[in-house]
Amino acid sequence: MIKEAILHMPLSQYAYATTETNFTLRIRTAKGDVESVCVYYGDRVAMTEPVPVTPVQMKQCARDDLFDYYEASIQTDFTRVCYYFSLTSEGKTYYYYSRGFCEQMRANRIEYFQFPYLRREELMTEPHWVYDSVMYHIFPDSFATSKAQLSGQPQSCGQSHSHLGGTIRGITENLDYLQSLGVNLIYLNPIFAANSYHKYDTIDYFKIDPCFGSKDDFRQLVKELHRRNMRIILDGVFNHCGPDFFAFRDVIANQKQSAYRDWFYQLNFPIHYSDPPNYECFAYVKEMPKLNTSHPQVRDFICQVGTYWIREFDIDGWRLDVANEVDHETWRAFRRAVRALKPDAFLIAEIWEDADVWLRGDQFDSAMNYMFTNLCRDFFATATIDARTFDEQFQKALMRYPTPIASAQMNFLDSHDVPRFLHHCGGNCDRLRLALFFLMTAPGIPSVFYGDECLLTGDTEPQYRAAMRWNPNEQPLKETLSEWIHLRLSHPSLTRGNYRSIYTDNDGGYAFKREYVSTDGTAETALVILNNSDCTRTIRPDDSCEPVTLQAYEGTVLFLT
């Protein structure tokens, strides 16, 4: 047994509660090294010694390039739990507890792993509606001015500017299009008053950018979305502001004497608004001075913004920009304030790396899943990894977080910050089509960036933020994408089911199952089969189905009962 590969971490993605009477335990072992794993749990405050324990056989739930992962879901009335594991390899069994390994378990209960208390406040739960969502990501300036139209004309509205003329009213007038596509959650890049067309340099967090419209326009958009049983989340930019934000203007004007000097992170006086800046900014951009979010007044201001747009306009959540550069306590305060007003508000963090420390139930519900994006690029677009590697890395990604959180990650192929997926595909729309199929069948919340259905492409900012194409003849993937979105939303196995890999080969063949059992015991299994190759192939993933013939870059779903 390769003991140094074995890992369990209490109160983490390896040990979490989903209800007050149910918790999940995981353990990691070397790949192919262990024959069986069992967990023994008991009441950590039991009146007898040794504490009585109940054995539960663990099942392998994932396998990546180096490790196997085992999991058990335990139903119990115990509110305080202690536990240890047994692992068998080549006929030899070892026990594993907080101090390490032993051949006979003689340790006291206080040396077992501990789940101190299954507290309701710390349950790993997401807003009830999240798993049944398909997101459509809109860059407002580039989307629409009116019904099926984008003016393409830049505007200057006082301090604000736009490039292509998109408006909030334009979004409202095209909700029929979005609803026909099947999406039910809209994510808007920033719409608050700002200098630049992208609106990440905020002037006023309580005002709609005049180039986009008015508060009445936005109120009408939210009202119409909710009438259609659709939801909306906004982009909150609180790591930094713009140069015309009132507090920064005061600092520029009054320097050290400014009442707002402590609102900013690491100022050097006298401040010079020039390149390079002599004050802390987002990525050295002088137009984006960094806010000191841990300052009580700034933190309170951020919470006021977060609650204002929920209280006054009934938005459904926030995507928070540069979340990994804001202090954790501000996000905890933000979550408390927002959830006090709207208990099912959805909070997504823009974090490009592993987001574990932000996804422990006290800050965010989800993060932008760039690992998903990069894996899809490497497998579907550029074919720089094979199916086995893709699957191993995908399973590793799922094991980063507790299942309720992994299943709520914001999955996407491209966004306003990265080249279009079609660019990585070298213009091959069949590769993009297959990647979109996987997006709609994989665990996580699928997000489509506006215009992917129109084959927008490009690797520079003006290209991947290009104008939406409203001519139906320039929307070749719309009907196919709509079909897959409706398929996903019609089957709980695809929206809520677990993931189990069953097949990979060296020629792009890949298959997995999504299995879901409802509270009434009804079960549904989706078998997803993909042919990520440039030729027709016949694939039989396992004995549960007949061989399936797929065209080049084609995928299919079979529903098993």
C-alpha cells in the first residue's frame, strides 16, 4: 500500500454535510492501489468506551491520473461524529485515523477524525433553482440596441462611452430570442455608470450607465425576465473603481488631506494619475485604482450596493469581479447582507484558479470554472490531449469541491476575457458544436457567451467582444443549441445527476453516465457518448447498450431506466 498517497481532510471537500442528518466522507488513495475502503463512524460523545462504530463500505467515485477517490454518504441521527477508515491492499488491512496508520485500532475516540457538529448554518447547499439553470452571458455594448438590431455606433454620454451601441432596452426587446434558445438565467457584464465601453471602471455604483439606458429600462428588463420565469445576475466590480468615482476624485484633488485616502489600497503621495501609476491598481491600469475593501466604510459601501439592486430591482444574484483580490471578510459580510434580503440569491466568484477557500459556504456558491474552459480547449478545440487525459483531469476538477458546489460551478467555453472557442478550433464549427454538446451534458451550470451560436470568433478584445449577429442566416448553431438546452432542462439526470466515467479510447471516444435518484426513488440515467474525431466511428462503451455509430465530432445521449 502506498501510504503517502492516502489523504483525508476533515471539514473540507473530503468531509461535508448536506443536511443535519446526512454527511459525505471521501478519501484519496494511489491509483489502482487499494482493493476496498471502509469507514467506521460513531457518536463522538457516546456514553460507552470504546465508542460503538458502524462500518460503511465506500465506493470509488472518481479516478484521475494519479489517484482514486472513495466516497460514502452517511445518514445518521448523531449530531457529533467521530470516524476512521480501513484500507485493504493485497490482502493486508490498515486503519487510518488522525495520527496516521495502524494495524489494529486501539486509539481513543479523540484521536479519530472528527465532525464536531452537523450545524445547519454550515451545510453545503446551493439556491434551489441553480441546478436547473442554463446561463446566457451578455456583453451589453455588443448585444442589441433594439429588436434584432445593433446600431454598431459609438456613443458619448457625458463621462461615459460605448463602442457598438448596445442598450438594456435592446436586451428586453430580444427576450423572445433568448427564451426560444431555452436559456433561463442572464448574466450581464457591468451596467453601472463608467468611463469605458466595458464598464469595469465604475463611476457610480447606484446608477445605470447612460449609454445603456435608465433605471426604468432596467426595472422593465428584470420584470419581464421574471414574468418569463427567467433570472438575472449582475457583474459587481468592487476590487477597484474608476478614475471618476467620487472617492478617488477627492483623493486626486485633496491628496493627503482627502477624507477618502483610506478607501484605497496603498497610496503613495503625491498621487500621479499617469502611466505607470504610483498607486495600487488592478493590473497596473491607472484607470482602475484598487479599493481598500477591508476598511469598514468601504465594506459597508459594497454591501449597500449589493443590497440596493436586490431591494430596488429584485435581481437574482451577483457575479463578483476579481474576487480573489478582495479580503474574505468583505465577501462574508456581502453574503450575509445579500442573503438577508434574498435567501436564494446566487453568488459567483471570478476566480481563475482553484477557488476552494472561497467556496466553503460562507462566501460564494460558485466560481467561474476556468479549468473546465481550458480542458475543453485542449480536448475539443486543439486536440492536444486525448480522451483519457481529458477525463482524468475532469474528474480531478470535480473532486476539488463538495458535490453540491462542484455541480454549481459556472462552466463556459469562452467569455469577455478570453478568445472565442471557435478561434481555438481553427474555425472548425464541428469542434465547437461538440464542445457545446458536452457543456450541456456535463455537471455544472452551463453558460453560453452571446454569439457562440452565430460562430463569432477571434483572439483579440475587439474580436471576441464583436457585434451580435441578428440575421437568422448567421446563427447556424441556434437550433442545435436550443435542442440541447431543452434536452438538459428536461432531464434531472443532466441537471442534477452525478458523474461516472465509463469509457475512453485513443481515437477520441469518450462516454460517461449521469445518474440521478429523486426523493421518491425514481431513477434516471443518462449515458453520454462522444466521438471527438474527424471520422465516423462505432462505439460501445459498456454492455448496457448496443454499439452506437457517431459521425465525426458528434455526441448523443441515451436515457436508461
